[in-house]
Amino acid sequence: MFNFGILLPDLLSILTVVPRTIAMAVTIFVFATILGSVFTLIEHRRIPVLRELVIAYKVFFKGVPMVIAIFLAYFGLPPAFEFIASLVGLEINGYATPSWVLLIIALVGCLAAFQAEVIKGALNSFDTGQADAAHSLGYTNIQMSRRILLPQIVVAAIPDLATSLMVTMKALSLGFAISVVDIFAQAQLTAALNYYYLEAFVVAVVVYMTISYTITRGADMLERSLRVW
């Protein structure tokens, strides 16, 4: 039978990791967006060699499952850190790197490929005729980008960026494979103590949906305010 009495203790237990989960998700989202923006700029400017490397990067990370990327980072980055440190005469213990740091690096690498496509789509939605009109009025490239191009790209990208943030939240559940505890992992640990697995996962679903609803509503409000502005 479904035990309603266990829902509140489960909720209180799961809520303890919500701030940590959100902090990791926002960190991954910010760095992935910055890296994706750089990739988009390289492709848009058609910079030789770098453009081909960016395309290869995106093909690789869009094709590799995130859980594999996480394990590659978990087993590959510590010795890589030690090797890089040895090149500059330092001696460090790469295996002391916290698992959550490796998880963030892995997911930033994966999601940057997808963020690049989101930003590229928003950039392609910009009407180049507006740029020509701005230049005819005496706008410099910097002024045109800051006052016309960037505001429109940001507004166009908001819905997809909000979706990306929610995808990042869910991707963090894969971190349990390397002992990083998020909402999903805490639900598993809580259920393992009292054996009420269904109840714990129902609570986790409610927490995820609450966060998702908050992100969606916030993105909608931001988009409407920016369109008015």
C-alpha cells in the first residue's frame, strides 16, 4: 500500500540536496552557454581550422551518451590533470579531484554542443535587413550588435535556453554513477533506508516538476518583459 505518512519525511530529506542540485545545474548551464556562444561565433565568422574543429566537437559530443562522457571524465581527467601539472613542474594528486567537479566538466562539455545549436538557431532567425538598415543610419558593427542584434537573439533563444536548463537538471541524475548526490540520488538513498521506493520517487517527481514549472514561468515572464523593452 502507498504510505502517505512517509511523504513528508521523504520530502524533507530530498529538499536538503535541492540547493546543491540547482547550483550545479546553473553552473553547468552558464559555462555551457558561454562555450556554446564561442563555438557559434567561430562558425558564424567561418574561422579556418577552428570552424572544422568546432564541427567535429559538436558531432562527437552530440553522438556520445552523457553517461559515457561522465565516465571518460571520471577516469581520464585526474591523470590528465597530473600530466599537465608535471609539464609546469607541479606535483598534484589528480585523483583527489571531487567527483562533482568532474561531473560539471563532463556535462559542460556535452551540453556546450547543444547550446551552440540553440544560439546558432537564434542567430539565424535575425533578419539581416535590419543590419543593413542600421549601417545605413550610421551604426557601427558594435552598436548594431549591442542595440539590435543581441537583444533579438536573446529573446529568440530564451525558450530553448529554459529547456536546456531543465535538461541540465535531469542530466545531473547521471552523476549518481560517480557518487554525486542530486535530487534523484537522494531519493534513492532515502528509499534505501525505509524501503518505500514508490513514495520517494513520487516526491522526487513533484520536486522536479515544481522546479520545471518555476523555470518555465520565469522564462515566459522574462521573454515578455524583454519583448516589451
